[in-house]
Amino acid sequence: MANRTESDEDTHLIQALTRLLRPLVRFLLARGFTYTRLIQIIRPLYVSIAEQQYSKSDQVLSDSRISVLTGLARRYVKDLRQSPLPGDPATLKSSPSTRIIAEWVTNPQFLDEKGAPRKLSRMQGDTDAPGFETLANIASNDVRPRTLLDDLIDRGMVQLTPEGMLELLSHAYKPDKHTNELIDYFGQHMHDHFAAATNNLKDDSTPFFERSAFQDRLTAESLQLLQEFTNDRAMEMLKEVYAKAAKLAENDQQSAENTFRFRIGAYCYAEDECLEDQKE
């Protein structure tokens, strides 16, 4: 009976993996990223993670032990342990432009009496309004304010009004689809979402919050209304969380124990089930 339980669990795991990998494989095929290239990433990952997760502080895993854990032949294990991973993970730090937008929509210094982002002057002291330079210096000490401003204007997120003020047009930073930054965002966000989800499958782990709302049998008109409602509510929630997180980070700035990072995300997906059935 024990074997049957394991078999049932494996069956469900295979079904789950097939479903979650389907959109990734679809994307990789569209990019011309072949199965062979994917395997070149997965093999060293298996070896690296097995070595990290199962090595004891006073004992290094042997090639044979890693071979047993991963299912890879010893000759592969030996070569892979001597080779670096195909690529280092993209930085987990948010970009200066991301932090500027977050500060602009949450920091009371840059909000009006209704809580909306204020129009800013280019330089502090040009008018009675707060200056963009002040905002940029809060968000980043590494990039010049003018460079950051030019980037946001080029992306259509900030505009210069006829009165010479800077107006925020979007409450969320949008990576350019034609740059690698969007792919880096994909890797960062999906890593953390997937890490939270797999953590919650473990019996001995404190679960992360992970919930979703689902509804089917909707018309296209209802779907549009629901997406607009979701976008507005999710953005308000993220703004509130960021404001709280920024305040805590400011308090923790001098602490020697401020080694933790935090990410919360929101996603929305919709698809015509008739089209989805054709893909399965």
C-alpha cells in the first residue's frame, strides 16, 4: 500500500509539473531555445543544489552520493562539479527607476492632500513643489537624477507639463520589452513565487501566504470589468505594502541583522477555455 501512495503522489506531481512547464516550454520554443540548451542548465543545477542541500558541515558529498541523489552518471557529476553554472542569477535588487516610482506613489513627501502623486519640479527650490532631484537621491545614490529622469520620460512614465513640472503618468515601472531587463524581472519574480509555492508543499516549513481567486463562465465584457477592478485594487495593496516595508527598512538600516529580503507580487491571468482545451 505504501508504494501505491508514492505512485499516486508521483502521478499528481507529474501532472502539476506538466501544467506549470507548458507555458515555459511554449515561450522557449518561440524564442528558439532548444531542449538541448535547457538540459545544459538543468544538469549542473541538479548537481549544485544537491551539493548545497545535502552536504554536511564536516563532510563533502562524494560524486557517487550526488549521482544517486540526482540520477546523473558519475562521469557527468565529476565534470559538472568542476564547471561553473551556465549563468549567474540576475540581481535581486530593484532598479533605481523602480524605487523612484515606488517612492513617488507612497512617500507622503511626494503626495498631495488626496494621496495622489504630486507634480514635481526638476530641481529642489525651483518652485514650492518637491524636486525630482530629492526623489531621485532618496531612491538611488548611484545614478544621476538627470539620467533617471531621461529614462522615465523615454519610457512614457513621466512627462514634462507646459508649466515645466514633472508629472507621473504610470504608477508602476515598466521594463522595456526590447531589453534584457524584462527577462531579468521574469526570473526574479517567478523564482520567488515558485520558491514560496514549493516551500508550502513541505510539512516542516512555515507556509508563505499564497492564495488566488478563480471564476469561470465569464463573458469578455465581464472579464474586462474584472481585470480593471483587480488591477486597481492590487496596485493599491502593493502601494500600501511598499510604504510599510520602506518604513521598516529605514528603521532597520543600522541593524547588523538586516540581512532579509522581502517580495510580494500580484498576478492576473485569463484565457478562453475553448482555446485552452485546444492546447492541451
